[in-house]
Amino acid sequence: MSTATTPLATDAALGGATVEFRSLRRKFGATTALDGLDLTVRPGELLALLGPSGCGKTTALRILAGFETHDSGEVLVDGEDITRVPAHRRDAGMVFQSYSLFPHLTAADNVAFGLRMRGVGKAERLRRAQELLELVGLPQRAAHYPHQMSGGQQQRIALARALALQPRVLLLDEPLSALDAKVRLVLREEIRRLQQELGITTLFVTHDQEEALSMADRVAVLRAGRLEQCAAPSELYSRPATAFVAEFVGTMSRLPCTRTADGHVEVLGRRHPVDGTLPADGPLHVLVRPEHVRLAPAAEGPALVVAAAFLGAVTRLTVRLPDGTEVKSDLPTEAATTLPLGSPATLTLPDRPVLVDRAPTPHP
Amino acid sequence: MAQLISRLRLWRGAVLLLAGLYFLVPMAASVWFSVDDVDGISFDAYTGLLSAPGFTDSLVLTLELAAVTVVVLLLLLVPAMIAVRLGAPRLRPVLEVVCTLPLVVPPVALTAGLIGVLRWGPDHLMDTPFFQTFVFVQQPEFPLVLVVAYVLMALPLAHRALDSGLRAVDVRTLVEAARNCGASWPRAVLSVVVPNLRGALLNAAFLTLALVLGEFTTASILGYQPFAVWIYSVGNSRGQMSVAVSVLSLLITWVLLLLLAAAGRERRHKTATA
């Protein structure tokens, strides 16, 4: 992709609009897709909507694009309610998961399609299309048809097409999920760079947490149509607001614990302050990330190493406690060699507040 | 293994030869019959065609009927199928059954039904537009009633052709992408969906054309004389000419088929070399 700043990239027409979802509700039959979603996308930021399948992230995006209607609530762009604005007048460029280029048109014609719909003259259309193709690094593919291009190239053309009308909002509906891993990595960096260069407000739907955390300014985690937490990636990872977010973003292990009289919890024989609120009753679990669990070889240690996964600089060991609980721990790969499979170990948690959740009810 | 492959090739050749003979022998016999003369070979049956009474009229009428049938059928079916696909996918099986129904109604039964409808009309309605419409659709210069019948008969064929074309493209996403680019609903369908159905539209048009060119029962019973009926009537008095017309009719069909294939090839070539 071109690194040169094009006239389009410096065009002041592009830039940030504020998008607000207010108490947005949408039901499909008995299924609730959105259950009072409240979310604001700040001008010029890339906000990722992250969540498991069926959490309502795509529905929210499609409502903003005008392809779905909502039962109640409001969708505002720069303070204006766009509920009654038809999809073709919403001024929102969208990149779809399935490329969605028009098969009968060349790359240049695909990019220029929106300009043609707006009645822009042919010469101007072609000039702008060429400019956008340069922006996405594919000026030599102008005369190629979609079937003559790779998936990555098609998605870049789709991105150029979405940007052609200089939209107020860019919508990305899992645009990388159909691509292979290597292309995905390259393209996500390029999309991010382009988004920052143009300063366009972008809503990015994905179920891939790595993608969301690496690309977005903020990540909104959705669950069953509701917003669980919206925060910067680092905050989301280090200070998850709920157990769901903690377990959905990154890896978490659960350890049984007991509450103490002073409002702390006791786990592995040590007292820990609680991060957030302590559930009032019922059995409790402490949630810990693998990098926070310390393991050390010990002949009389209660834990037993049962699995090891090499991840490059670190190795993720899984240890089993006498009560059957399994806990993951990341160790530098060199240190992990001192704990081969089947070896006993001691396990400690850092002296810091821990996230506590109710123990899940066992399935009958 | 090599022996097996050569044996398979032998069988393939034999099957192709038999199939070729099955089609070519009757055609060759027809051509031979149409040019055979006591003095040797004569093309009188072909040269006399143009001057034969009713030839041009029946051929023109048939082509006109075919053109109008194709237009009416596509105007009815394409928007309906796209609308069902986009707005009510659950109705797809219903539309499919409705479009397939004419297959199980024999043309004779369909025509009998049409006659029943056309004959109905109490005298006191004679001066009403309703009655006049019945009269208008039966005018011999251009019997619109035949278009109605042909549209019904061609419905299953055209539906199949269009359905396979629509299955090959992601209509919903294409329309959404077009709308996202600023195209209104009708414009999205016309600018994006229809061009990608080109092959299916041509197939549907060709199948309808072939059906109308060869349709005999309904036209004959209703008392009109398009090409197929004319060939039959000529066959009663001038056998050689009727076979010559049949051969010509076959050639016309082939030419249309070749044009269709050429259009498809041109499209593929254009996209491959772009």
C-alpha cells in the first residue's frame, strides 16, 4: 500500500463524525439481537465491536448502515437522528466480509461506482478512482476484474470503493475474516494506517480479539445485545469490568477462593484484596491471567504440570491442583524447561487486587 | 491402467458415435428428402419458401410473439425473483412451485381453460372495457392471448434458468454494496444485479424463444397460424416444402443458440484479457 500522502488523504472533507447508539433495541422473532445498546464512537477514532457470535455487533453495524431497522432507540451521526434516512443517503462507506465487489466491473469502475451514482463526470470519476487505487496500493490493477485478483487485493479495492464518496463514517464488517493469516496481518496494519491518515470515524466489527486489540483505539465488548465494557485495549485487558470481558479478552484461569471477614478473598492460602465488587453470596472464583501466575519447581509442590504449549518467547504451562482445578501460567521458554510434563510445582499469585466472580453453576 | 484408459476412450467414442448417428441420420434424411427430385438434386423447396403463401406472415408473427413473450416473461419474473430473494426468502419455495405448475398442466388442458375463459362473458357486458379486452387479446393480427399462454408455458423453463443465475451471485450483498455506494433500490438492481444475470437472462430468453418457435397445440386449437401451425398446414399439401421449412426452423434455432454461446464466450474472453 502506498505510503505517500495523496490529495484525498489530506482532504478536509474526510474526518471525524460522532456516532451514537442510544438505547438501541432489536429483536428477530424470539431472539434479542440488541437489548438497549448505548455506545458513542468519538470523532476520528477506530472503535472495534467485539463479542461472540450472536452478541449483536453486526446488527448494530447494519442498523448504522441502514440495512436493518431497530425496534426502539436512536442512532445519531453528529447529533442527527438518521433512523429515517435511507441506506443510500447515509454517507457511510462499508467494507463487507465477502468482498462484495461488483463482478462485472473492473477495479477502477468498482471504485468509481459511487461517484457514478452521484452523477460525477467520467473524467473526474476516473481521476478519483485512480487516486484511490494509488491510496490502497493497487494502481496497476485498475483494469482487472474482481475474479482476476486475490482476496487481499479485492478487499483493498472494496476499501477504496468505500472511501470514494468521502463518507462521514467507515464501517468494516469483519473485512479480514475471509483472508489467510499472513494477508490478514498485513492488511490490518494498512487499514489502520489509512484510517489514521484520513482521520475517519470507523466502526469495525470483529470476533477476533487479537484483531480488535491491535487495531482499535477503543474496543466495545458486547454480550447478548448489551455493552459489557468499552475501553482502550490495554485497559480492557488489564482492568476488565466484568468476568465475561476478562474471560473473553485474553486467557483467564479460574481458582476457587473463599471470602474473608474483612471483605478480601483467600486463595492458595493467601489473602488478596478484591478488584471491583465482591459477589454477596455463593461460591467464588478468582480470575487470573497466565502471566500473573508464578510457577516454581518444588518436589513437594501441590500442582502438577499436565500440558505445555510453546508460544515463542514464552511457554504456556497448564498445571493441575489436587482438587482438579487447572491453571495456566506463562513462563519464559528457558525457565519452562525446568518444569517438564509431570513435574510437581508450587503456584503463587502476585500480591495485588484480584478479580472475583461467582463460581459457575455446574451443569446437571 | 493404460489399458483401462484406452478401453474407456473406445467406449466414449462409441457412445458419441451412436449419439451423433441418432441425431444426424434423421436430419440428413430430412435434408435429403427436401432436395431429392426425379431429375437429381433440386433446391426448389427452399427457393419456393419465400413466395409460399403465409410463410413470411407466420414467421414474422411467431418472432413477434416470441419477442413480446420474452419481454413480458422477464419483466414479470426477474423483479419477482429478486424481490423474493431479498425481501422474503421464505417464499422462494412457493414461487418455485407456482412457476413449476405449468409443467404438470398439458397444453391441451391449458388451452381448454383459456377457451373457457374467453368464451365467458354475458351479453350485457358487451360494451364494457372488460369485454372489449377479451376481444382485443384475440385479434388475429397479433393474438395477445397466445402471449399469455406462452408466458405460462415458458415459466418453468425461465424460472430454472434465472434461479441458477441468481444462485451464482450473492444478490443481497451486491445490492447492499450498491446502496451503500449511493444507489437507490431500483438503480442497485439495474446497475448491479441485472448485469450479473446476463447469462441467465440470455438462457431464459433462448428457452422461451425455442418454445414459442415450436409451439403448435395452443395456437392450432385457438385457430391462429404462427410458424409451427403453418408448417403443419403446408405439410398436408406440399410435403417437401414442409420438411424444408422444418430444416430451416432447426437452423434458425441453431443460429440463435450459437449466437448465445458466442455472446457468453465474448464476455469470458473480455474478462480474461482485461
